Amino acid sequence: MGFLGENHKCPRGPFHRLFDALSTFAVGAVIGAVLTYAVDDRPTNALVLAAAALGAVLASAIRQAVGGARA
């Protein structure tokens, strides 16, 4: 097998990466929906859905920018 170098990283499994992505999207969607209700007392369903989608995308972008793009 050989010696493991200093830059060796064990690969994470597909389920771990999937869970990371889904949890990031879920947290972003919840934050977007909560902020919509904080700004507007009775928002329409389309507005809540759009804010949740935007929150999920922004959370994913922030995660990639802070953590670096992982393949």
C-alpha cells in the first residue's frame, strides 16, 4: 500500500456528501422562509417558496465559498 503523505485525505462517502448538501439547502430554505414571515405578516405561498429557494441557493454558495469547492 505505501506511506500516506502529509496531504492525504480520506475520501468521504457519497451519503456524507449528500447529507451535507441537503442539510445546507434545508437550513437555507428555513432561514429564507422565516425571514419572509418576519418582513411580511401574511406572505403569499409563491413569495415564501421563492424566498426559500433563494435562501437555499445562497446558503450553498456561501458554503462553497467558505469551505472551498470539493469534488
